[in-house]
Amino acid sequence: MADEKSPRPAVEETIIIGSGPAGWTAGLYTARANLNPLLITGNDYGGQVSITYEVENYPGFPEALSGPELVEKMKEQAEKFGLTTEYDHVSEIVTDQHPFVVRTVNGKEYKAKSLILCTGARPRYLQVPGEKELTGKGVSYCATCDGFFFRGKDLVVVGGGDSAVEEALFLTKFATKVRIIHRRDELRASKILRDRAFANEKIEFVWNSVVTSINGNGSVSGVSIENTLTGEASELKTDGVFVYVGHLPNNDLYHGKLHLDEDGHLITDKKMRTNVAGIFAAGEIQDKVFKQVATSVGQGCSAAMQTEKFLAEFEAEGYHGAGVDAREFPEIPTFVPQRAAERELVLA
Ligand code: NAP
């Protein structure tokens, strides 16, 4: 928490936006570089890993640990070296003037010589009838948060990637039966998870099927599905639906300001630079390929090291002479996702 007794400088050296693994790592490295960094957590404290039951592929923790535990360890380590954490949500960044301006929903306004954007991604919705109405009433995007409430129940998980399979395995701790509904007949998930799911007696698979509606009056009673090969429609009775059909980048702050790719990820070069000098990005907001805790940590580290270099050049030569903004990015039209409709879905 920011210490009221030590006021922040009029112009921050660097502000990190986002509190997932990329953000904390950027905080750790910029703190150890004596940049007195400020990290603004965002509403989704800890990012996606904080809603992960168990992380067993982050090196250094052979016994595995929970997502929230890992986030707390990362935070503690970064703060030990001088990172200041603000529990606030950024509502606007101004990128066409330097120092940059960061405004928050709590009415704060900061100026910063550099920014490290680590705003991550959020779950994609199915966008079928009933999903919005029944969210929180049997439809969930977080097994870690809600699994406990489904003790002795019959559940479905939608999706075929690592998240779907991992969380389906977790849900077997509570549910009597978990059916994974996948649109193909082959899982995208990694082999170790596939093997575990196939070996789990409580898990069944509904192949080549998509959910066309989630049904129930006040609580989930079933899902309507359609076979993708035959077009045949049917209904499955269930008590709960966990949706894991991928993620969308949290890019609201960047439209018309920074270059985004066709999927809405920030475009960065290998040095984690965006198209504006002094603004860097790390983690799933710019990574559409790897999306691992370990890769986000690496990207956060790279972004922090480049920020340090940028600031040294800036101190020596000023903003326009910083010499890092001559990169040529392809002119890609700003991508506008169907964000408003999706947001309505969650905040039912
Ligand atoms: P993902 O890998 O993109 O998988 C999304 C799944 O949802 C796919 O199986 C996809 O089907 C399906 N899907 C997408 N849109 C759909 C729709 N409209 N209707 C029905 N199904 C739909 O997403 P993820 O599982 O969330 O994983 C994201 C990243 O995080 C991946 O890189 C993953 O490896 C990583 N991750 C890793 C771990 C781990 O290492 N333990 C755990 C969780 C996540 P198709 O297969 O047909 O495309």
C-alpha cells in the first residue's frame, strides 16, 4: 500500500499498470534499479493467475502453489526492494505528451516518464442466450472461486484448452460428474493434462458439440448443445456451467493511442517497446502465443530492463533525443473489439 508519509514525486520515473506476473516482475526489476516504481493494480488484482487453483509449471516451486500464493510472493518480493502498490484502476492514459499522464477511477492523476503496460487478458464469453442472465447463478468463469459451491453437483465445462481441462480436473474435487463439451473431437490441452483427464473417472467428454444456450430459471438447469458434424440438437441437464473458451486482451486504454494487432494485442518489438517511445508492454496484453506465467515473468523483466535503458537515455538526451522511437511499425488499423456487448454479459 502506498505510504501516505512519503509523497510520490511530481513526475514518476515509471508507472506499471497491472498486477499479474508481468507487472510484479517489472516492479521487482525497476525497484532494484532504484527507479522508485509505482504499480497500479487494476480491478482484477493478481490477474488471471490469481484465479488459478494450482500452478505447477512455474520453475522453483516443485510442490506447486496456488495462484494467489504466487501473486503474494511476487508482490512481497517487489515491495521488499521499494515498489509502491496502489489499489486503483486506471481509467485513462495520455500518450501523446511527455511526461505521460495516467488517470484513475479514484480521481488520481499521475505524470510518468515511462509506462509499463501489463493489463493482461480476461475470459472470453460464449455469447449464447442465458449466459448473461445466469452468470453467478450457475454460470462461472472461475472454478477456483466457485467450485466449492458445487459439492455433489453435476457440472459441465466448455472448451478444450489447458484452462478447460485443468479446471475440470479441479472441479472433480467437488462435483459428482464433470462433462467437458468441446467443439472438436481432439483436445487442444497439453498431453499431461489430457492424460489426467482421460484417466479421471468423474470426467466425461461430449465431443464435436457447441453450447447454443444455457437454460434455467434463476439457476442453471441444463445446456442446449448442437453437434457440429450432424447439426443434431439436444439438451444436457446440469447444475453448473464453467466456461473456458480462451481470452481477450484488456486493451480498453489503448484504442487510438497505441498500435494493436488484429486480435487486439498491443504490438511490441523484441525489446517490449510499443510504438510510442517510453511505453513498454509485457504479458498477455502483448503475447498471443505463449501465455504462461513463466513467459509473462520473462517479458516483465525485459520490459523493465528496457525502461531503465530508456530513462538513462532520456536523462542524457531528453525525450526527443532518446533515440528509441525510430522503429517502423506497420500501419495497422486500430482494432475495435465487441467489448461493450461482452462487458454487459459479465455485469449482469
Ligand atoms: P485456449 O488455449 O485458446 O483454448 C480455448 C479453447 O476453447 C479451445 O479448445 C477452443 O477450441 C475453445 N473455443 C474457443 N472459442 C470457442 C467457442 N466460441 N465455443 C466453443 N469452444 C471454443 O485458451 P486457454 O485454455 O484459456 O489457454 C490460454 C493459454 O494459457 C494457452 O496458451 C494455454 O496453454 C495457457 N494455459 C496454460 C496452463 C498450464 O500450463 N497449466 C493452464 C491454463 C492455461 P479449439 O481447440 O477448437 O480452437
